[in-house]
Amino acid sequence: MRVAIIGGTGHIGSYLTPRLVEAGHSVVCVSRGLKEPYRKHAAWKMIERAEIDRTAEEAAGTFGESIARLDAQVVIDLTCYRLESAEQLVEGLHRRTEHLLHCGTIWVHGPSVEVPTTEEEARRAFGDYGEKKAAIEAYLLREARRSALPVTILHPGHLVGAGWTPVNPVGNFNPEVFSILLRGRKIQLPNIGMETVHHVHADDVAQSFVRAMARRSVSVGESFHVVSPAALTLRGYAERIGTSFGRPAQIEFLPWEEWRKGVSEKDAAVTWDHIAHSPNCSIAKARKLLGYEPRYTSVEAVRESVGWLMEQGIVRAEAI
């Protein structure tokens, strides 16, 4: 099939685009410029490139039509963050594509009620990002019912993979946390460390898109969680990473208001966002309907990212 992938050189796209070629599809990689993917692969030589500036074209009202002109049977959208963006794409593709796959986020869920959270739980999104993505999901599913839009929504967790920094055991993106664990020094966690994070390797997300395409008959009109087999508590996360370094984690627990005084405002805000959500999502539906089977556990995926950070000299055994 001819597949157009919007954002094909990003975190997920760097794994998904080659997978599509390997599966025998003809792939058009849509990006704003000639950005290089996060990982090299022979398949990139076989991919058609389309340079389309989404921001500029949406402002002009031409983005949906530009994607439609690519004549793709399948369109995968990895870069949609506003309801207006989704509306414009859907209008342009109306009855002109066989399958639209949208990349959502587990942030469409707010605080958990029962865990692991299923896709059927009522949406209680909070925060700008979660609320916008929840609105997009609601619109796409409404269009699936109203106008038979052939859409599938895949909700990844915290993305992990070589090339970028993962959410760490204190719930933010400061790589120094991993250096502290590597050195066997004491790490401070907010509260009692029982809040959760739920990672997923970008290649497992890529797997889910390919499987959703292959099982179109059961994936259209549905949303699926795409995460590792199990979420991690912050405490358990720190302990597992410390063990992988051969240095048992030394953990001190501090009340939130005291803990936040020891970090930057930015890091505190990111940590609060993660612990307030404390995602713990089920993949039972994706396993049953799509045959999704993640290759990586959360810790395995994080260790790959941390290995890359060590190669770059970002995570160090010795302080500078």
C-alpha cells in the first residue's frame, strides 16, 4: 500500500518508517524540512520525501489538501496537537484515504480510578497537552461514527529510545538523576515514591501502527494504549536502574513541598505533571485485537536510552 507518514523522521517515525518499507509498503515521508531520522537504516534509500510545512499550510488552510494530493491509501499522523489541525486533515482526506492512523497519548486520561486503566475509562484529561489530545480523540471517534471516517488512534506512553532523554525516576527529564544513580549517591524522591510512570520504546509504538494497519477491520473506530507491559513506581524505577548499574539505589523520601525546593522550577513542574497523572495503562485490548506484544519492558527500554546518554557523555560515572 502507499503510505504517507506525517512526521516520519521524528522519535516514532524513525522506527516506523523503515518498518513500513520492510512490510512491503510504498512510503512517503512528510516533514517540514530535510531532517535526518534518529537512526540509520537501509530502508531510507527507498522512501519518497515530501517537504510540507504543516504550520504554514494550516495557516493557509491548505494542509489537508496537500496531504490528499499525495494519493496515499493510508495516512499516519504523528504530529497533530490541536483540534483544528485534525479537522483540517480530516476535511482534506474525506473519502480520499482508506485508513487514517492518529498518534494520541495516554495523557488523554487524567487521574486513575481503577488500574491498569483501560481505553473504556471516561476521559478526565487535565493540563493543556492532555486536554487538547483528548479533544482530538473525541472528534476523530465522533467522525468515525458520524461519517464512517476510517480512523484508528494509538496512545503511546512516555517515549524511550536511543537519541533522547527518558522520563527519569523522579518524574522529569534531568539526565543528572541517572548520573547520581550511576555514582551510587543518594537520590531524593517526592512523597513515598509510589507514583507511577509508564514508558514505551519507540519501536514498540512503531510495531503497533503496523499491526493496526494489518488488522484494519478491527482497529478502525477504536483507540488503543501502546505502552510497556507494566508501569513503574518511582521507587521501583530508581531501584531497578540502580541495580542495573551495580549500585543499589540510595533513596531518601521528602514531602512534595520540601522536595520541590531542591530542584529547578522547570523540573518541579514536569515532575508534578507526571506524578499527578501517575499513568498505569492496560494493553489487553491492543494485545487481543492487534496482536501487539511489546518487545521491551520499561526498564529495558530506559537502559537503552541511558546507554546512549552515557555514550554522549551526558550521563557520567564521575562528576565534572
